[in-house]
Amino acid sequence: MAKSARAEEPRYVGGQAVLEGVMMRGESTWAVAVRTPDGDVAVDVRDVAGWADKYRKVPIVRGVMGLAEALGLGYRALTYSANQQVPEEEQVSEKTMGVAVVVSMIVFGALFIVLPALAGGRLDDVSILPFHLAEGVVRLGLLVGYLVAISFVPDIKRVFQYHGAEHKAIAAYENDVELTPDAADRFTTAHVRCGTNFLLTVMVVAIVVYTFIPTPNLATILVSRVVLIPVIAGLAYEVIRLAAKNMHRTWVRALMKPGLLLQRLTTRAPDLFQLEVAIAALRAVLTAEQSAEVESRAARTAVPVAAAPALGS
């Protein structure tokens, strides 16, 4: 979810793992790099529409809009990566992939937002704190169980490796280290701005928000859970954003520790070939000034990578 050159408000690089590759989002462009079946690295660079930038100074709203933009870039990147792995006659359109993503989001909402609301307790007790805590525990349990289950799927394991490669590449960038597979490999696969950490934060924020919402009956419960999804996502974004700027504080690192630990389920140690792909995507979205600054500082400071903090995307 990098920084523009010494801007007052850093612009972080964000990204996601795709099929046999990594997508990165920079200041004004996004790129997806994919390892093709013949062993080459294919890179596609496109301009970012930037419509979410209009809300960058509006708390909560900026998180919702940024998430919507990220989802749009994500399904386009997935389409490109999937099409690089199959013959032309088997390729899918962005529209088809977009529909698949929308269906997946609906299923996700039903499974992780609505279903836990039905498991919190008796309806005549839903206004009390134990109901909301039970609902939150069920939601978290479903999330962890889901992540554990899919981690056994071979193709998902590959995606998780590229997820780790994405984190390591951005860690090298954020710590002013030379962008090479060997240098990036020395970093951890955990990062405070990871989508996994965001999901866990959403779960916690949801418990707090729902506690203050009257829930006199089942219909109100279900409607409130759906309607408040954007608000909860926006609040979770603000929490992650604040944490990312204060990871030097001990208490912040302690609060973010569960999310970093959960990433052990969604990341795997990548090999150097996968790191090469992640770095290709990252380099493709850096501006000329950012690239020059990275190379200059890496050569000038010679950061001891092994002791550097763990920061990925």
C-alpha cells in the first residue's frame, strides 16, 4: 500500500501479488511485472487515473476512495498476469475479471461481515458488549481459518511468495538500499501497510464501531453491518496510515504486532527470481528523481541491511 521525493506528505508505493508476478502503484503510474512461461519478465506500465487523489486530505473518505481505486488497479493487474500464462485464445477480458472480483467481494461480505452477525448470541441480547465481542471473535476466526485453508493450495503458495517479494522489494526501497534481489532478500516479508494487516485492523475497528450502533432486531443488525462497511474501511485506513508514520514508537509496534504476525499466513519467502520480478515492477513506477535519489543514497549511506527495520508494502 513509496514515498515521493521528500514530499511533506510521503506518497507510499503500494502493490499486490498477482499470478506469477507483482503489481506496484507509484506516484502517477502503476506497473505489473510477470514471469512468463518462457522465463522472461514482462512489464506493463499504465497511468493512474488519479481520481482518488482529490480526496487525499479528507480523512476516512480518502481511505474509501483509495481502496476503490486499488481494487480497480488490482483486477486489471490480475487480468494482465493471467493472460501472460495462457495462449491468446484462452485469455480473459478485464470485464470478465472485474465481474469475478465483484462476485468475490459479495461472497467475502456475506462470509466475513454478515455471517458473524448471526453467530453473536440471542437477538434479545444483541445490545450488550458480549454479543459484539463474540461477533468479532467469530469474524476473526473465519478469516484466520480461511487464510490457513487456502495456504495449502499450490497456486496460492506461489502468490504468497510473490506477496513476500513485493514486501521485500519495497523494504529495500524505503530503507534506501540498492534495488537488487540479493539486497532485498535480507528484509523480512512483514509490513505494517500490508493488506493482511489492514483486514485485521478492519476486524478490530468493526467491533468498536458496532458496539455503538443500536441493534434491536436482526434486520437492523444486517443492514448496519453492510451500510457501515465503507466507514469501517475508512477508519481502518486512518489507523494503518497513522501507524505507518509512527513505527519508530514502541507502543505502535506493539499494537501492530498481531497484524505483522498474521502475515506469516499470507506471505512466503520468495526466491531471487521472484524478487527480480517485484523489483522490475517497482523500478517501473519510480520517477526519474526517485530512482536517482535511491541510487545516490544507497551508494552514499551503505545501510546495514540486516539491521534495518522491516517495512514492505
